[in-house]
Amino acid sequence: MTNMELWARYKQYLCECPKIGLTLDISRMNFPDGFIEQMMPAMREALGAMEKLEAGAIANPDENRMVGHYWLRNSSKAPRPDIDRDISETLAQIKSFAKDVRRGGVRAANGKKFTDLLSIGIGGSALGPQFLCDSLGTARDRLRIHFFDNTDPDGMDRILATIGKNLARTLTLVISKSGGTKEARNGMLVAQAAYRAAGLDFARQAVAVTGVDSELDRTAQSEGWLKRFAMWDWVGGRQSIFSAVGLLPAAILGVNIDALLKGARDTDAITHRPDVRKNPAALLALMWYHAGGGHGKKDMVVLPYKDRLGLLGKYLQQLVMESLGKEKDLTGKVVHQGIAVYGNKGSTDQHTYVQQLREGVNNFFVTFIEVLQDSALAKESSPSSLLEVDPGVTCGDYLNGFFQGTCRALYENGRESMTLTVETISPRAIGALIALFERAVGLYAQLVNLNAYHQPGVEAGKQAAGDVIALQTKVLAHLKSGGAGTAERVAAACGAEQEVETVLHILRHLAANPERGVQAEPAEALVDTVFHT
């Protein structure tokens, strides 16, 4: 295709959304003429299904639940007055509490203002807050924020070492919708132990974000924590960013959450449009369908050309893959659907995997994110935006050049891509981006007949992990009672003859941590190693 032919295609398919400061260019996706028109009936049906979802239909049939993350940014759309009231009241509480923390109305137990914020969560309860705070944080943030987002002791030790003596002035958020998620529970216990070791009262500096009457909610209430914020069963973890999960830490840091919600709300209005060519979420979903043949045959590479969007690929990885990666469709038919997502940022990735993207296996499509404004800071305080690194050329000009050059280089070699362009990084723009991808995921799921709002595979993994922990308890009891032997002998003694490999992993882990009291007597072959206490 010549440059002029590509220009004509650009003009034909460019989707402009000035109200949210966003454009979507799909001209470099090689869908044939007539594809959008051919898909129009299916997309209109998908849009209709989304309308029913927002009106309160049971959109998650496995769990018999409504799906209401769209109500979080516009509670008047909620199907019941009590839900509208709950959302509005929680938002007001978030603003009030965050303001009190920032201004010192709520203080640490020592009477001083909080200087640090520790957020404990996993999955959507970590990725959402991390993305918001990383993309919108500045040196003027009222508090430093830290995350426990795993059950890795070394990772938590590093965070606690970073906080150091500021623990006495650290506010801790524990975020868990169910209140029983082990990673969040473990992080809470580690934090409690750290406060206790420092002679501090954890409860006087702790806040819970959880479901009403959950295990965590009851713990926070009985121990007299500073505050509790509600989550609801009609909001999935990966769609919870506009609930207290994401809004509370962002508001405490000083992010304008009203602007964030407005960006999402305005995007919701635009992505309701029945005219598919003017609906960026519908076009995204159609491009995903085209690229993967409706079966996820190609990966989505997310390449934002802005450091503040460095976590966008990670955030979208969960949103897309946990929503669309399903074994069965809504009829119970085995379909093995999904779209794999990866990506970091440009131009960093031009020095890592763009070589393969251009010349290797063609099993992907790229979503470029272009940001027009060079710096979110005012020009007078952003010397890097003004500095000419070559005559008349700034760092930002090079970044734009690398984006356009990579886009061109990929297309010239038959690699598909599309480009989302936003004017700047702001709360409103971030809200718009999140809402856009949420809607695209919902529409694509309707096109391929999936339940995008459950995660049976995640639950299976949790159950399997629980089985390993239960087996470890038996292994330790056997060893501490004087038992010893190879993995095979220990497994047999524990009635786990079919789980010898699992037992070996348990034994090696225990032996590698001397405080657990298990020793290993090396043998020529690992499987012949004898373990004992």
C-alpha cells in the first residue's frame, strides 16, 4: 500500500473523540473493506447486551451476580436506589477521609501527620492502585506510597526496609474484596508484626477495603481499625479501580478523583454509540476479533510511549486475560478463548523485543499509545521538555520520532497495529483509557459469547495452593515426630504416594530456610536426598 493509499485509509477509519481528547487510528489493521459493515449486526447485538448488563441483568450467571463497575462512575445508572446510595456515600467518605489524612485531621498514633502509605492487596486490588498512583503521581504527592502485592517475604522485607523509621507515620490499607484472600491476609499479618515489633498499635493506623461482613471486615471492626470502606459483590477485582480500591489511595496522594471519574463517565457515554465507526470501544473489540479470527490467535502487544503508562500493559494483562481467557463459552461449549497481552513502554522496547516483532513470528498486533504533551508538569518546571538535544529538537521530539518510526517499520513488514492518541496524562485521560478498555473487553466477550466476569481458573489455582499447604502440614508433622527419609518415603508416610514431586518441592523449600528446622543430607541424585529435623 502506498503512502497516499494509507493516508486515504487513515482518513476513512480515524475515530475522533474530542470530548475525551482521544483518537483511535485503525488504518494499519489489515481488515478487508466491508469487514466493519459485515460485523455490524453482531456488534449491535453486543451493544444491546451491554445495555442490559448496565440496567442490572445477571451478567455473571455462574455466580448469579449483576456486573456493576460502570455504576461506580455514574451511580445514577444503578438499577436500585440502595446501590446508588451506597456508591455515593462511599465516594463521599473516600473524599472526606483522604482530605483529613492529607491535612492532618487524621493522624498517626504519635500525633504526627502521616508521611507514608502502605497498600496491601493482590491482583486487581494491587494493579489498579499501582497504575493510578504511578501514572498520576508527582513529587508533590502528600504521602509516599508502597505496595505489598505478593506473599513473598523478601519483597515485603524490602518494602519495610524502605519505610524504615517512618513506619510510625505510615497509614496501611488492607484491600481484599472477599476478606479471605491469602496473599492480602499474609501481607496484613506481616505488617501487623512489623508494627508490633516497633512498639506501634497497628489498628490505630489501619484501614480496610473489603466486603461488608467479610472476615477482614469483622477483624477491622473488632480491633477498632481507623476506617472501613465497602466493596460489593457486583464489582470484580479487575474492574474495581473506580471503587475504594483505587480511588482511596489515589485520593490520599492528592489525585483529583472527580476528574478521573469524569473521564470514565464521558467515555461510557461515547462508547454507547450505536454508530460503530464513532465508537472507539466497539472498534477496538472488532480489531481484536479481526486480528485473532475471533479465537485469540494473535497476541496483543501494548506499547505506550510515555513512562507514566509503564504499568498500563501489566494492568491490561489482567483486565483482558482474566476476563477473556476461558475454557468454555456461555453455552458450556469448550472454546479455549483468550487474548494474550504483554508490553512495557516505548522507546524502551525498541531495544528489547521490537526486533522480533518486525522480523520474527507474526503472531501479534500492536496497540500503540501516543501522548501528545511531552510532560505532565508545567513547562516552566520541566527543563527536559525545553532542552534542545539537537538544534530545534527535544527529547520529546525523539520519543515521537521513535513511535512513528516503529509503527512504520512494523507496517512495512506486514505487522498490524493501531494507535490510541491522547493529548496529555491527566486524571481525566487515565479515567478515559481505563473505561475504554473495560468497555472493549465487555463488547469482545459478547461477540465471542463469553462470561467475562468470572475467573474459575484463578479459583482452581487457589484450591491447588491450599492442597499444597495442607500437605506441607502433614510433612512437617511427620518429620517433627522423628520421621525422616527421601521424598518418596515421606510421601508414603503422609499418604501422598501420588504427590511425590510436590513433597520433594515442599522438602527442598523447608530445608532452604534453616529457621524451619528441616535439614537435607545431600545424595548423588536429588531424589535420593534424605530429609529430617
